[in-house]
Amino acid sequence: MTPQRAAAIIMPADLTLPLRPATEAAASARAATKFDGIQALRALAANAVLLAHLTVIEKKYNHGAALLPAWFDGGVFGVDVFFVISGFIMASLTRRSWHSFAAARAIRILPLYWFYTTLVLAASLIKPQWVNSALDQAPSIWRSYLLIPGSTFPLLAVGWTLIHEAYFYVVFALILALRLPYVAAIAGWSALIGAVWLLMPAEAGNAAVFPVLALAVNPLTFEFIGGVLVALALQRFGARLPAVVLALGAAALLASIGLTSDRMSLTYGHGLWLRIVLIGLPCAAIVYGVAGLELHQRLALPAWMLRLGDASYSTYLAHVLVASAIGHAMVVLPFGGVGYEAILVVACLIAANVVGLLSFRWIETPMIRLGRKLV
């Protein structure tokens, strides 16, 4: 990996993991290890979410045929991979103070999110029918910008995952500030979530009425915790059978997506608990396997995949805007059928990733550099 690529990692310079190799020389060599495999996972996760949303785009701008199979909507679980990776990264930042950690996370996610949120806001003022038309109520502007949970999605709908990320960061900063042992903090956090669900199940699962409570005790938090445990396991015990764990995790994830008839039932309420078992555990196994394999030997990954991983945050934020714009542009075409759908899907896939790469290079990276200078 070149110094330029190391600096370009999507969680900048944070993918180092203090491990316990067999020799001091190996320890020195691996102290600065960057996990290219995690970057590749980010690329795959972002494009899985893109494909899931393209099943919706196809239905909205359909010309008489559908190319993508229905089970592709399971790509939405790419966000579960992101949550596990976030926990994995957070547990690797043991050398930072809570305030430097919080500042780094804010610089990392907020400026670019605000940029794309502002684009959506501008579009909603110009063409209101183009933005969040399927929602029962209009998103709150101030909640959207501040990543405060509300009774509906934020202006930039994919920002719901960033609301969870921000919550993770706040709790983790508190753990760092209080100098709590990770295991004890995780145990207490988990017990609190479980207790609230046992005592107040209706309120805990009702994000529309109790959005802040529902966020604080959301079962998806266990995916973040799972990522933390993956990092701690690698630090404490090293990588044990990573290839086997990776294979089992990938097989379990594909089986869960393919065999679950109502995948969307896993996205809300009590279905989130089943999601942790069917989706979260396999995702944690995949992250463990990928990171563990790379501890044994550098993975030979194509450069284009690593670059897509670098740009995955930009791609994730921009992809719905890009795909919607292409759908609007193509709906006027005079032909339909499978050919039309193929052009629509391929155009959206290519354009979303190209826009993500350009956004990473010309918008995201300069914003991060400026933020670091200001802080």
C-alpha cells in the first residue's frame, strides 16, 4: 500500500489494530497495518445497498420489465456490514482521547453529509414531488442536519444510518472519557438495552412515537458492539481459522437473505432482534474473517476495488440522488423491456460509483483536510 492510499482510507488512518504477532519484528511490521480487506468490504456493502435501491428505482421508472430479482432488496443489509466495521474501527482507536476521537468523527461524517443534505433540500424547494414523495410526513430540516432522530427519515433518507453512527460515537466517546474498560462498558450497555426492551417493549420498538428511546435501545446497536468484540478478539487471541469463519459467515448471510421471505420485516420493531441473528452475526463473522486473513497475509485485492472502498462513503450518500436523476432522464425514452431495464441498471451502477469517486477526490477529501486544519 502506498502512503497516498494509506492517507485516503475512508476512515482516515484509523484501520490500525494493535495485535500480538509471533515475533517483535512482525509486531513492528504490522503495527501500521491497514486493512485493505475492510476497504473491499466497504465497496461491496455500498454497492449492495445501491443494488437494493435499484430494485425500487426499477419499479418507479419501469418500462414493462424488471431485470433485478426481488431478493436483491436484501442488499439493504449492506448497512449491517458498515455498522460492524464501525465498531471494529472504534475499538482500534485505543490511543486517542475522547475529544480528539469525537472531533475526528465529526470531521469525518458531517461536512459531506451536510453537502448532500443541502442538495436534497435545494431539490425539494425546486421540485418537491421529486424528494421523499413516499413519506407520510415531511422530514425535519433541523433534525436532518443535526442527526437527531425523529418520527420519519431525514431529508437525505440514507442519513438514518448516520443517526445510528452518531449515537455510537457519542457512547464510545463517553466510554473513552470515563476510561471504562471496553468489556465492562459493553456488558453494561447491552444489559441496559435488554432491560428497556423487557420493561417497555412497546415504547422501545416504536420509533415513530419514541424516536430517541428507540434509537438508544435499537437492537442494531449490537452490530456495532459485535464489531468491537471482533477487534478485541483479534487483539487478545489473534486470528483463529479466519478463512473458515469468513466462509461460514458469507454462507449464512446469503442463506438468510435468500431464505427469508419477508426481508423488510427485519427492518423495524421486534424484527430487528431477528435481524441481529440472521444478518448481524454473519456480518461480524465476515469482518472477523477478512481482518483475520489479512493479519496472516496481505490480501491480493484489485486496486479498483480498494478505490471504490475509499469512495464508499461518498457513493453511499450520493447513490440515491444519482439513480433518481438517471431514472427521471430515462423515463422519456420511447422503448422498454429488458433492454431498457438493463441500460437503467448498468447506467445507475456505473454513474453512482463514478460520482462517488469524483466526490471522494474533489469534495470529501478537501473537506476532511480543511476540517483537520480548523480543529
